[in-house]
Amino acid sequence: MLRVGLTGGIGAGKSAVSSRLAARGAIVIDSDVLAREVVAPGTDGLAEVVAAFGPEVLTAEGEMDRPAVGRIVFGDAEARRRLEAIIHPRVRARAAEIEAAASDDAIVVHDIPLLVETGQADRFDVVLVVDVPAAVQLERLTQQRAMAESEAEQRIASQATREQRLAVADVVVENAGTLAELDTRLDEVWTTLRERAGHGPDTKA
């Protein structure tokens, strides 16, 4: 099994990369999806979030109000650490369960937005970083996600720097261009990953 850690800054296009790797045959374990699962209604994770931050973090339907939680922890490092201490261990445990069910020759991609921030680079055989200049991040967040420029700048600043991510990268996917250019690059990356995993030529390509 080849274990790949995939990360990138907000707006870098990491989701586009992970979906394309999945289409090529990778097993993708998305930490954002798991982070929602572990605080779903009825879970002990959600109960712990409510105990830590109060019932105002619940919607009328009893789900975690992610924007409300975001307002509490954004800009408050201690509150963010409390939230991460609840969610991150549960996400890692669930990811380990999914990985354990994969075949021995699988290429398993762990899609982890905060891989660098949480010090997980050394857990993987290959660290793949999706990279774009900060100006591209800002443009995408303001135009595609309709964020105010000040909010976009804050979100970018709250994450690891571009230099910190590149410092742990084994493979860099530059994603400031077109989707066609991204696909061409990912064909190269997929070939490299298959070689690292000891696979033969990709007959599906």
C-alpha cells in the first residue's frame, strides 16, 4: 500500500486534484468529509462539541452549526485547539478504519487540508502539495466563493505558508492554469505514484 498525504492552501484546487486521483483509481479519504461524520447528530463527537462550546452551536435540527462554530474559533487559538482536540483524533481513527479495509496494493490518498499545520507530513510515504501563488488563492476566494477580500486574506493567513507546505512536499502539483493542464500534470503524478507502489503500466490510461 502506498500512503499519500494530499494538502494545499485554501483556494488551491485540492478538491479538483483529489477527485481526479480518485477517477484514476486512488482510494481517497477526505478529512473534511470525515470531520462532518464524527460530529453528526447522535455522535459522542457532537456531544463533546456542545459541552465545550454550548448549545448555541447547534442548529434547530440538532446538527452542528458550522458557521457558528467557525465564528467562535476563528481568531481564537485556544478555542480552535479545543475543537481540534475533539475532532482530529476521531477523524484519524475513522481514516485508519477505511485504510485498513483497502487492498494491500492500493494507493490511498489522505486529503488533509491542515496536514502541515498538524505536523502529519512524516506519516505518509509521499506528500503531494497542490500549489498556487497567494494572488491566485485570493482571486479564487473572492470571485468563486464570494468572500470579502479581507476575509479571504485572513483565511489564507490562518493556514501554513506556501513555503511551509513546499518544504514538506515530495510532489508538487502547480494548479494556477487550466483544468486540461492539471489533468496532464496528474497523468504524470499518477504514473509516478503507481511506480512507487510497485504497479505495472496503467492499462486503463
